Amino acid sequence: MRGKRKRVILNIITEFLGKAIVIIISIVIPKLFIDNYGSEYNGLLTSLHGIFIYLNLLEAGIGSASIQALYKPIVDKDTGQIDRILSATRKNYYHNGVYFLACLSIVAFLYPYFSHTDINYYLVVALVFISAAPYILKFFFRGKFTVLLTADNRLYIINLASNIFHIIANVIRIILLVNKVNVIFVQATFGITTMLEVVVYYIYIKKHYDVNFKATPDFQAISKSRSAMVHEIAHVVFGNTDVLLLTYFCGLKMVSIYCVYNLIFSHLNQLMQSMTNGTNSALGQLMFENKSKYIKNYYTFEYLFQCISCMVIVSAGAMTREFVSLYTIHAKDIDYMVSGITILFVAIQILSLLRWPGMGAIKAAGLFKETQGRALTEMSINLILSLILVKPFGINGLLMGTIAALLYRTVDVIFFTGKRILNDTGWGRSVRILLLMIFAGTVFAIEYQFPFEPVSYLYFALHGAAVLAVNAVLFIFFYLGTRRIKEG
């Protein structure tokens, strides 16, 4: 038990600290692209990232289903079944990797015609292949290693290796960007460091595990991968609709505006998700060991996570306009200050994070098929409303479509997890969440009315720290006053 707790703590700490460092670096990189290469290059690379995520759907479901399938044999220490599952996982990754390369080739040669860019055609083609290197390595080498380490609650190994090499890659990129080196070399750094990361995983697994990735594969054990794939497809389409629609309807400069606001909240979202990622494997194994203990731990973790997430997002929202004005001070080709966009981004992130613990519970329970229709409905709401609203309202229209879809799915996750996993009605948890949303909205509305003009990043950081400290006190008192609302 003590060993499991140690792993969970290491998982959370390494992912949280790693994400925090990566956030800082990832904020610097787009700014350097904007300042040294122009908004069009920044928009191009953001758009390419969205396309790679769509192509990565060929991996969809393999990892999630394999991790869920490994929980029980790991608890039972059934090494034979572990080998068979990992062998099936390896084969699926390899076969889908071949399809990924084929699709990537098609995209590389067609994308320049549809991106409305003045950047050289062959340069864009080269950037597509070079920027996709980490995804290619995942299919053919990395995927099977990370599945095993994640299921065995050793996420901290992945975090350490990934974050160290990610930091190294971005430090090199910053140096190259400052010196205005050809963008091809800038993007190539990720492929090189990803190869080194794969070597680290191989050495660690060779030393600590006795596994056979070429055993007789048990494809039936990961048969839920098809239903899991539906979830991944819905999630990817949902999460990347905005960038692709902006690329087509509004151009790459508008994508750059979206990118600047989104990098704030998407990275904060990832930072908060690191808390759940660090506990998912432990809770997943506990679900098969002791269900009543799992339910008790889940109740405590869910609401604590929700309160902390709202506090962080509200604090960030209060500072967003000031950050953007400082961040884009040297950008002369487009105005980055868009009315109302901060409010919409805050609403999106709060709704997204409120349901995140429930999404983890659904994955751990393997209820992919039972919820795939709900995921597709969320995706459809977002896609349809975004298509309708993008013309009259631009970026804000896309965000409004996202909010509508998130509102539906968040409510659905609360009641589904209550009924199918936690054995409650979901009403007690929904009351707590409703009160939390009202409180968070009130705090944000008050703080949003008092913008200020930062004169430097230091002044901005000090003001942000003060806002975060005040909000931390407010949300602590709110949490203590509402945590005992009856669950069920």
C-alpha cells in the first residue's frame, strides 16, 4: 500500500511540475514565432498540430483499451496474460502506423492548397513530415512501452523522460528561433529528442520487467478498443474543430489569435488534468480490488479537484486580457484583443474540468461502448453549432458552440457515473457542482471588471500571484462549507 501511494505521489508531482515548466516554454515559443517569423508561421504550425491530432485517430482506442485491459492481470500478477495483451497492443500500433504514414503523405502534398498561405509550397510539405516525427515514433516504438508503464501506475517514468526531453527540445528551439534559423531545423528538434526518449523507455522496461512483446497476441482482451476509438474520435473532432474551421473560413492570422488565448487555458487545463492522470491508474486498480473503498476515495478526490480547477481557471481569466496585451505587444499585423473571448474561454475550461474525474472513472470501468453514443452527440453539437456560428460571430461563435456541447456532456457524465459506477443518483454531486459554478462565476465577474495595464512581466506576475492568493482563500472556505453535501 505504501508503495502504491508513493507511486501516485510521484505521478502527480512529476506530471504537475513537468507541465508547469512546459507551459512556460510553450508560451515563449509562439511569441518568438510571432515576433521573428510573423503570425502566419505561428498559425501554420498550430494548424498542422491540429491535423496531426486528427491523423493520430488511427491510434485511437488502442492505448485506452489496452491500459484498461491490463489493470486486472497486473493486480492478479498474471504475467502470461500481460504478455498476450502487450503483444496485441504492439501489433495494432504497428499496423495503424503504416496507415498513418500513408495518410500523412496525402496531407503533406494537399495541405498547402487549402491553407490560404503565402509560405513556399515545398517548405510546407517538408514541415508536415518533420513535425509529424514524434507521432510516427509513437506508432512504431513508443506506444507499447507507455501502455505498460501507465497501467502499472508508473506514469512518473513517462513524465520524467517526456518532460526532460521536451524541455531540452524547446530550449534548443528557443536558441534557434532567437537566431532566426530556418524553421525546418527548429521543428526537427522534437523528432530527435523523441528518439532519445524511446531509448530511455526501452532500457527501463528491459531492466525492470520480464515481458514478451512477441507472445501470442490476445486481441479479444483489447476488443473494447473499437468502442474506445469512437470516444477518441469524438474527443479529437470536438477538441480541434475550432482550429480547422478558423483555418478554412478565417485564415491563419485568426488561427494565431485563437492560439494565443488557447495556449493559456489549454495548458492550464493540462496542468489540472495532471492531478487526475497521476491517480487514474491507482484508482483503476482499486476499482478491481475494493469497490467500496474506491467509491469513498473517488467522492473526496472529485470535488477537491473541481474546486481547485475552478480557482485556477478563474484566476487565469482575471489576468488574461492583461497577459495578451503584454504578450502580443510587438505584433503589428493583427489586433489580438477580441471582445468577450476571455469569458467564453473561462466557461469552456470550467465545464471541461468539472467532468474530468468522471471521464477517468468511465475509462477505468471500461464503459466505452455504453457511453460512445453520448460522446458522438457532444461532438455533433459542437460541430453543427460551430459551422452555423463561425460566419456571423467568428472565433466567439466557435467557442459558443463548444460551450453548448460541453454543458450537455458534463451533466451527462455526472449522472452516468453516479448510476453506473458510484451507485448514487448523482443529485447530491450535481448540487455541489452547481453551487461551485455559481460561486466561481461570481468571483470571476467581479474580478473581470477591474482590468489593469501591466508595465512588465514582473509586475504582471506579482499581480497574478496576488489574485491567485486571494482566490485560494475564497475557494478554500467555499470547499470547507460545501464538501459535506450528501453524495447520492
